[in-house]
Amino acid sequence: MTPSPAPTARAVALALLCALFAGGAAAQNVAAERAACERPYKPQSGQEGKDVVWVPTPDEVVQRMLQMVDVRPTDVVYDLGAGDGKIAIAAARLGARAVGIEFNPQMAWLAQCFVRAEGLDGKVRIERGDVFEADFREATVVTMYLLPELNLRLIPKLLKDLKPGTRIVSHAFDMGGWQPEQKAKVAGKDVYSWTIPAPGTPAYAAAMAASRQ
Ligand SMILES: C[S@@+](CC[C@H](N)C(=O)[O-])C[C@H]1O[C@@H](n2cnc3c(N)ncnc32)[C@H](O)[C@@H]1O
């Protein structure tokens, strides 16, 4: 058998150019599809929401949140108050399955449209619902950017519904007396994380007590 000739520098350069062009065209296509999603409904940062306004988490903060709780392809990530779906989409890009819970039906529609534009239908589901009533028991990671009092109100549901070991990460707001395990400052924003403790442990009692403060 004769060995196949090594590719010439020219052939390699051509293949690289083709790959770059294809990548650029795909990115342009996603951008165009996302722009089409915003034609019927374009939200404004700071607009009213049921319990909290919509303000998107900056991209670098999203990345730090997901890194802090070590999101992996085996994870099921729930974003409580999903907005335009950006945290759920970022989690799916890391290989995880993700669900966003969003109360505003137009916002939930937009988030689902962005999910389709990104080609992540099979990985991300946006549910229109209220975080205080939603079923997120299957989560292995929960992400939040809500408000201090909403975090505290959610503690009993988080403790009751989530399996011990589930990681929680919050942008901007802590959980009062439930001390975070990790803290970081990213682009001037605070990020905190916790792990759901096992029932009956002092950590569980401390977390529950924090919700009553
Ligand atoms: C501060 S934004 C965060 C959006 C997204 N998680 C992010 O970090 O980019 C909060 C979102 O929660 C939604 N929201 C407010 N109250 C809610 C509730 N009770 N249930 C579900 N979503 C809610 C708002 O409509 C808004 O989109």
C-alpha cells in the first residue's frame, strides 16, 4: 500500500479557511434567528415581573455562576425566573440539560425562541410558571437572580424538594443566615453558592432557621 501524501500547507490553509467561514456563517445564522425572535417581543431591562423585575445577568457572571457549582453534562440545571433563558442556554452549552421557569408568558416565549435559534431544543425547556409553585425536584443545580426576600421565601421549598447534594448558586443576593459555602465577586457582582444539606443535620436546621429570620 502506498502511503497517502501529506497535505500541502496550501491544502491545510484552505481547510482552515473553509472551517472558519462555516463557523462564521453559522454564528451569523444564530444571530439572525435571535433577532427574528425579538421582532414580536423585545423586553426592556428593568421591566416589571411578578415578584421581581427582569434584569439579565451579565455573561461573565453567568459563566462564573456555572463554574462555581461545577456544571457538567450529567447535571439538570433549573433557572428560577429564567428571563430570556440565557443561564439555561449557557448551562446547555456545557452539556447539561436545563429548564428555565419564567412567569411572564411573553418572556417565556422569547426564551424558548432563543433556545430554538441556538439549536438547543433537545437540551433546554422553558416552562411558563411561578417559581413558588413549580416542580423542580429533578434539579441537581439551581440558579437564581431574584431578590433577598424571595431567596428567603424559597428556602423551605428548596430544602423540601431538592435532593441533598443539589447545588444552588445565586447572583447578587445571599440567603441571610444560611451561610454560603463559596462567594466570589465578578465584574462588581456578588455570586454565592450553597449545597442542600441532609434532613436532620445541623446545617439543615440552620438553613431552615434562616428562612424564618
Ligand atoms: C432578575 S431577572 C433574572 C433573569 C435570568 N435568570 C438572568 O439571570 O438573566 C428575574 C426574572 O424572574 C421573573 N419572575 C419574577 N417573578 C417570578 C415568579 N414568581 N416566578 C417565575 N418567574 C418570575 C421575571 O419576569 C424576570 O424575568
